[in-house]
Amino acid sequence: MWHFVKHFVTVTRHRHTVIRHCAKAGILWQGLFHDLSKYSPSEFIPGARYYLGDRSPTEAERRANGYSAAWMHHKGRNKHHFEYWSDYSLKTRRIESVEMPLKYVKEMFCDRVAAGKTYLGKNYTNDNPINYFLGGQAKNIMHPKTAELLQEWLLMLQREGEEKTFAHIRSLKQSDI
């Protein structure tokens, strides 16, 4: 029962942080709808069952089952995840990453910063999001232009802080990239 409550609190705290970040990034409407699928039974029940507290419960679900059904449900419904943006390429005859529209890269940035704050709490610094990004494989899987843009913003966050970074992101329009 406690995992149910703790998972609800974690998901909700994360969502509210993303909403604040999306407002700063100029995409409040997206923030208001961010991650609502996490409250669906397909995602919430496994999230509570495999609750870890300091990282995504999908990691524990993968260890238990060899895959995460909650993650597959989530990534297929939330366009701020780069995994959503893949399709069969007629040229290569393989599944390839697709460049993300700017508004979803903005939301992905907000999501990643909020995740660091949610899971690291008072230990969070503006170094955490870029270090997590550079230490993982996402940059090698997402479309190169999407990865480049996200990395640019994460480095800006690290070097110049939130206020300047969110102001920069807010100022960008799809035609600017």
C-alpha cells in the first residue's frame, strides 16, 4: 500500500515540476498534459508494484520480466520521449530515429531536468542532467539533430543556469532550427 502512495506522490511531484518548467519554456499547455498516461492502470499499477524511489520503476519491471510493459505503453503515448519518434525507413529498411519537432524537444528538456530534481532531491545540481545524458546511450539512439539540440541546452543549463536556459528555449520557434 505504501508503494502505491509513494509512487503517486513521486509521479505527481515530477509532473508539477515539469509543468513549472514548461511554463518557463513557453509551452505551458504541453506541461499541463505531461505524463497523464502515468495515472492509467497500464502504467500506474506496475509503477507502484516496482516502485524504487530513487529512479524509474521501469528498471525493476525490466529486471523482473525482461521488459517493461509500462514503459512500452508510456513511450507510445508521449511525444516528448525520443523513443516515440522512430519509424520504418524505406531507404534503409530498418527502424530509424526521426527528428523531433521543437516543441517536444522543449518538453523532453523540461522532463529530464525535472526527473533529476525529483530523484536526486537536495543533491540535484545543474550538472546532473548533462552528466546523465552523456553517460547514457540516448544520444546514440535519438536522431542526431535532436541529440545535438538537447545536448546544447543541457550544456547551457550547466554553464549558465536555469534562468538563461529557459529564456533561450522560450525564444526559439520551429523555424529557428
